[in-house]
Amino acid sequence: MFDAAAQYRALAPEIDAAVARVLGGKQYILGPEVEAFEAEFARWCGATHAVGVGNGTDALRVALVACGVGAGDEVVTSASSSPFTALAIAMTGARPVFVDVDARTYTMAPDGVAAALAPRVRAIVPVHLYGQPADMDAILALARPRGLRVVEDACQAHGAEYRGRRVGTLADAAAFSFYPTKNLGAVGDGGAVVTADADVAARVRMLRDGGRADRDRHVVRGVNSRLDELQAAILRVKLRRLDEWTERRRALARLYRDGLASAPVELPFEAPWARHVYHLFVVRSAARDALRGRLAAEGIDTLVHYPIPLHQQEAFRAPAALPNAERDAAQVLSLPLFPQLADEQVARVCRAVVAG
Ligand SMILES: Cc1ncc(COP(=O)(O)O)c(C=O)c1O
């Protein structure tokens, strides 16, 4: 599903130089590499501010807190996502409220959001799942008249576009993850909040560093979630390749589409508003587990994102019937897709799926 070493080998001289620069420097946490990466990543997104944090979960959590979310509030999100989306909401003290997803895009269904807008709802977290933006215009049309904040979960969607605009610029703030397997991955944990709102950016900067206003004065209870210099220096190297890697992901997705045209699986739907960045290439099959078993027998790794919808997770259990999310949990299968994958490897996966 992923080859971390292949990504390193492709960039070894530049990454080694970046690491040496940090180790020989004066600061290992929140120093010049983080500052430079923040500026470069914000520019790459087409946004004004990026603030580096320890991981994507904390990015979402502090972005929500910076937008005023806290205990007693409810935050509406999609039932089909990483459990870390729900965890980030819960860590603010708010209660996650799960809504169903669109049957074709796997992203939050706006009519489900409309039905969930109870008085305590303070914010909405659309998830750009698998690399495809949610239907942001419909979601913002619900949020804006009610004064609700909207924070994008862009952890799987670096560089994805909604009607020509990159994710990270579509709402009040956005959370990115740099977990190693992400489209832009560190060699450990990392994350960032991206926003056009200078107040939100300033609050995130304070929150990520313990909630202190200066070295000695802690004015709010923040978190300790800082991006380190090594990760930032390596992310800077990889950011320069990200557009090229996204093109490669999209080319591999096209190969899959051609190779699987006659296969007994449902292919990903690229919405008319979307430029999908294929963090994952997810197919749907009523016989998912049998297919997965056959592929495994041929030495082909696959994963399931995600086998348990969030409203049925023990940690977040909520009484709801969300039929699309429940069906997807039983039927989705992620096939291998990462930029270093060879065309022939995709062809081999296709042959194995078609034979099923
Ligand atoms: C949709 C989504 N949200 C949030 C996260 C959390 O990111 P991290 O693992 O960097 O905390 C992830 C990744 O795991 C994710 O895929």
C-alpha cells in the first residue's frame, strides 16, 4: 500500500542535506525550518497562514478551539472518516454529531447536515475523504446564515480542488496531516492548520504552544503540539515534488479506471466540482471481503478505510441510522496507489480484480 523507503530513495541527497542542516543548527523545535515551511505550504495552498502542529488530529482540534468550539457545543461531521476526526472534535469538549455521506462521493451529504442543525451546533467539519473535496458550496450555504464555523478536514486531500480552488482556502480553517502515508508525508507525525483568518492563525499559534502568550505567561490551556525542525525541513523538500506526485497519482487512477472497466467493482466517482488527488483509490464491492482475500492470496495488499462507521465506534457511539456510511463500511476497498507505484504493478492489480 505504501513504500516509505522508495520515497526516501528518490530524494535521498536533498533529505540528507536537510537533516544535516537541522542537526547542525541551533533549534530543533519551532525554528527557521518550521517558519519557512509554514510560509511555503500556505503559498502552495493559496492561503494566507499555515501553522505547523504535531499531527493532523491536533490541527483539527486546535483549529476548532480557535474558532470558538468548546464544551457544550456540537460539531457536525461525516460518519465516514478516520476515527481521528471524531477524536479531534471530542478533545475540544464538544460532542461529535455524525451525518450520512453521499452515495457516490463518500463525502458529507448536505441534506444530512441540514437535518442535524440543532441549536447547540457550533461548527461543521466536512471531510475531503480519499482526496476528493466535499460539496463545500452546499455546506457553506447552510453554515453561513446560522453563523456556524466550518473547518475542513483536509488530512487526505493536499492540493485537491473544489471549483478550481485548493482545499485549505474554502472555509474558516483547514486541518492537514503529514502522517507518513499522506500525499505530503513527514518521517514521523506532523500537521498544519491553514487559514485566511489572522485571528484564527494567531490563536492556533498560541494554542499549539501550551496556550502561552510569551515565554512565561500561559493565558489559556492550550496543547503541546509543535512541529519539529526535522519534519519541517523534510516536508520542505517533499513539498517541491508534491504537484508532480499528485499528477502521478491521477495518472495511476486513470490506469485503474481503464484496467477495471470490466471488473465487478464500482469505481470512484470524481464529482464535477472536484479535482481529486487520489490519496486512496477506493472501489466498492458487495463481495469485498472475498475479493480482498483473493488479492491477498496473490500477494496484493489492500486496506479498508474504514470498516466501522464513526457512529458505531465504541468510543463515539451514537444512535443513528446512516445507511450509506454503513453500506460503505461493509463494501469499500482501497487498492494500492502511491506515486512510486509502477504502471505494471497497477496492471497486475487490475488483472487480479477482473479475474475475480
Ligand atoms: C480524514 C483524517 N482526519 C484526521 C486524521 C488525523 O491525522 P493524524 O494521524 O496526523 O493525527 C487523519 C489521518 O490519520 C485522516 O485521514
